[in-house]
Amino acid sequence: LHTFTKISDLSGFTKISARGYGAYVMRGDGTLWSWGQSYMGSGLGTTSATDPEYYHGLSQIGTDTNWKDVFGGAFYGFAVKTDGTLWGTGQDSSQGGWGHLVDYGSGLHYSSSTIYTFVRVGTSTDWDNIGCSSYNSLGIKTNGDMYMWGDDVYPMQDSLSGLDRNSMT
């Protein structure tokens, strides 16, 4: 028999989003929090599975108090600030937007990279909602336009290879 267990003496949480081996939560004061595995996607800065803080309890991410929403993926996540900017963390296998394309002689391929804290993604200031998948992401801007980016969108790879593209044909 499972019972519900309160996980923190803190209160005022308003949003939660699961990620691989952990979760993000937001409080009503605009702070962003994480718990679980800290190696990829926690946003807490841990860079190694041998770090003593590899698994962590509920911990605040940075000191910013202007987070609006948070979205978890497998080993990455996004958050949107109240100014509409998009921020990401974790393993980027093209779904994140902080890696880069490399020409290895057979055309452009995505070079994966991992970041361990939240970094700003792109320059737009009108993000509203994000959907995270394994190898692609979707975003909706405040005007209702939807964008898609990621490496597993092979049939549309040329038109959807990066942020701020709006061609779904």
C-alpha cells in the first residue's frame, strides 16, 4: 500500500514538471527548484556522475525570482522567464538549441553537448509554452505561432534545424 508523503517543509509550490530521474518545481515567489539525479538536466551545475551531490534533495536553481514556467524532458529541460526568454539545461541531442551543426563531409550533422546550468536559448522574448520529447522540442510563442526543432525530424530537417524557424511544410 502506497501513501502520499510530503517531501518538503517548504510550501508555495505552483508548478511541477518531471524529467529523467528527477523533476523541476516552481514556487509562487518565482524561484525554480530541482531534485533527483543532478548529472544531466538538473540545472544545478553538477558535471559528473562521481560527484558526491549526484543525487540531491530539493534544491533551488540559482537565485532568480522571475521564472514563469518549467518543462522537463528526458535528460534536459526548459524554463521560460517572465520576460518571455527561453532557458535550457541538460543533454542537447538537437532538441535543446544550445548545441551546434557540424559538417563532417557528408552534410550537416548535429554535435551534441551538455550544459549543467540553465542558459539562455536564442534571442526571442515571446516564448509561452514548450513541449519536450526525446529528440525534438516544440514551442508556442505568445502570438500562438508554434515552432519545432530537433534532430529526429528527418523529413523536415532542413526547415526545422534550429530555433526561430516557422516552416512546417
